[in-house]
Amino acid sequence: MMSDCEKNTIKLRELFKKTSSEVNLRGIIGVTEYKLVYDQLLPVQKKRLVEITDNKHDGFFENGNFISFAYVYPNGIVEKIGLKKDGVFDEDAWNTYSRWYAYLNKSLDTTSEKIAERFNGVPIKATASGIVSKLTNVSQYFPTVVSHRVHAELSGIGWRGKNGLIVNPLYSCMIRLSGVVTSAPLIKTQKVKDSCQECNSCIEECSFLKHSDKLDDYREQCRIYINSLGLEAEVCGKCIKACVHSQRFYSKPEQKKKQSLNKVFYTDP
Ligand code: SF4
Ligand code: SF4
């Protein structure tokens, strides 16, 4: 007989398959413990998570789960990042990526609302958009969000790459993340092995990453650069593109067929 954990996990995967099909995106979903996520957040983000989960935080901390999920950029979109035309950046091409970035965020938020409703949980927004240009330092950004990278790494959506992003074994960094907190019993999915190994493609692509050891916080230089680009969304993405092109790190697509309950689940619309 199936346990509640198994039944809920199957229901969650069915719902995610449906929602990713509705938004016409490939998806990845996993689960980890709420407590593990909370323990690894920066103090300001712990505070933010407690605000978001409100009076449910103590219960989640005792016995809650973080549902972690991602949507994948369609093929060919990340390739538009940083293209040049007549020696200057092709803004139109780069803005194609900006628009997909906005669409993925919107789709993630719609999906997290649906999952939260079904599992009596609390949705966490994909991102706080439109605020980067209003900040005077990147440190002001951290209290406004809960890092999705923490639960994505713990649940096995991907490993933490040298660019600081989550690298999925199948789709590299070509993903955007979101999450839902719930007290529903669910099967936890396994972490994946860090496989950056000797690759340095992202670091070679970005001088801020390359000299991060000499900078106070390379993310502040990144914020200033993103502002200077003035694209439709607050994005750069060159370190994503560099990773996507490091194709030797991807697993074979056959991995997708191994959809056991303790490994992340992949959907394809
Ligand atoms: S987003 Fe751009 S500026 Fe920021 S770390 Fe990546 S490549 Fe560098
Ligand atoms: S480009 Fe290479 S080093 Fe950078 S995150 Fe991707 S796999 Fe890791």
C-alpha cells in the first residue's frame, strides 16, 4: 500500500506536469526539508522567510517541506544574450531573452500559487522584479527575497556552479527557480554531485567573476553592469550562456526516463 508521502508526491508531480504544460515550458521539480533551507539562508533572508510564512513558520520548521521547482528557457533563447551587431551589443536580440525571463517569472508565480492552493502551502515569489535600479547597493536586495538557490541545491534541481547559479545536469543554468512551503508529507529528492570540475567557462566570460577574490562583493559590480545595460528586464546572463555552451557537462537525455520518487522529476510539454 502506498504511504501518504508517496501519494502526495505523485499528486504533486501530476499537478506540476499539468501546470508546466499550461505554460508550455519544460519543468523540473524536487523536495527538501524546510528546516535545512532555513538553516542555510542569510540572516536577512531567514527574517524574510519568517515574514512570508507568518504564523506557520514554527510548524514548518518542525515538520515542513520546501517544494523546489524550475522552468527551462526554450532552446535558442539564451543564445541571444550578448550578441553583437556591427560591433555593438544587439539590444533587440538581448531583449528577447529579457522577455522570456519575464515570462518564466510570471509562469513560476502562477504555478507556485496553484501548488500552494492544492497543498495548503505558502508560495514564494520567483523574484522581486524592478527593484535593482532603485538600489544603491546589492546588499539592499537580499532582505527583499528568499534565495531559491538554497532549496534548489538541497532538493537536487542542480549543483551550485562557479558562477553562483544552479546548474541542472540536463539543462545547465538555462532555468529559473521558485518554491512553495508546505506541511504536506512528501518524498525528499536527492542532491546532485557538483560537476563543474575543471571547467571555468563562466569565470572566463565575466571579469567580475574572474576577479571576485579582489572585489568586496562581485555581485555589486554585477548589479551596476545590469543597470548600465538598460534592457527591458534587469538581466545580463552572459555567465548563463557561457555555462549552457559547456555542453560536455550535461547528462545524457536518457536520465529523464529515470523518474524515481527520490530524484527530481522532469516534465516536457
Ligand atoms: S550576470 Fe553578467 S555581470 Fe553578472 S556575474 Fe553573470 S556575466 Fe557577470
Ligand atoms: S560554466 Fe563551467 S564552471 Fe561555470 S557553472 Fe557552468 S559548468 Fe560550472
